[in-house]
Amino acid sequence: MTRTFLPELHSPATRQALAVATLNVLDGWGIHPAKQAALLGLTDIAPLKQGQPLPDDSSVLERAGHLLGIERALKRIYPNDPASRQASLMLPLTELGGQPPLQVMLGSVDGIKQVRALLESTQ
């Protein structure tokens, strides 16, 4: 079976750095902590606190990677406009069946992947 994550990703220091980066992105988007937990798939786990590493869970790590990819795509689309990056996640899009990207992302990891693919295709 092919591994999808580098072994280094499982180290506590790397997972902590990934948590900091991901929470900074989600805070920048104005996402409420409960929705941050849902986006990361942490609804059955204690909420993540600043400075705490992400759990060593492939699903959580995958979600974090996709969320960082979405931020990278948004920065390419809106390079000097953080407010537009945030707003773009809240506005309904025809390409997403009239739903806002945030709503699609909250639905599942597949929704997160769908939003990422859409944003990366518009660059």
C-alpha cells in the first residue's frame, strides 16, 4: 500500500507546526472554533487549542493539508486582499450547486477536496 504522508508528518513537532499554520488560516478566514474543529474532523475529539499538535490521525492531517492548499489558492486569486479571501468562502457559487464553499467544506473531506480543486482550477 502506498503511504500518502511522509513519516516526518507524524512527529509531534511537525504536527504542532501544522496545527499552528492551519489554525492561523482558519482564524484569518473568521471561522468559529467549533467550525474549525468540524473542518479538521475533530468533532469527536477535544477541541484543538493553540500550541497543541494535531492528532496523529491521517484524516485530520489530510484535512489540514487541503485547508492549507485552499489558502494557498486563495492567496493566488486574491494576493493582496485578505478580506476577499474570507468573503469568497461565504458567498454561494454556481459551481458548488449554489452553496458557499465553507458550507461544502463543512460537509465532508470530499467537500474540502472539491473546493480546493475548484479554487486551484481558477488560478
